[in-house]
Amino acid sequence: MLTTKGNPLVKGGSLYQTEEKMKIKMLKAVMVGGQPRKVGDIVEVNESDAIELINWRDAIAHVEETKKSTRPKK
């Protein structure tokens, strides 16, 4: 039986499935993990899938903003 799972020639397919997760921000509307994703969506995917999507320029790495310190002024 021919499937696309694990096929590196198909978007989202990869030979190296890792358990590490990575958050990415979508730059293009594509299918990720069997789900349609829109531009601007923040998606958590396997690191290998994230790297492929970033290399294809379909996504960028998402870095969460940290809260600024709210120290009282003197």
C-alpha cells in the first residue's frame, strides 16, 4: 500500500520523525498535519516538519514574547 506518511517528497512528510515539538508561524496557507492552516496561525509541530516548512518558506519559527519587568520607578 502506497502512503504519503514518512515520504520526504510530500509537505509534512519526513524520514526523521522526532518527539521534539516546535512552534511556527504560518506565512502561507498550507496543510500541516492533515489540517488546513491559514496565514498567521501559530502551530506546534514536530521539529523536523517545522524545519522543512521553514526551508520551504511556508513558515517562520515562532518566538514567544516575554513579559517586561514591571518594577516601580524610583
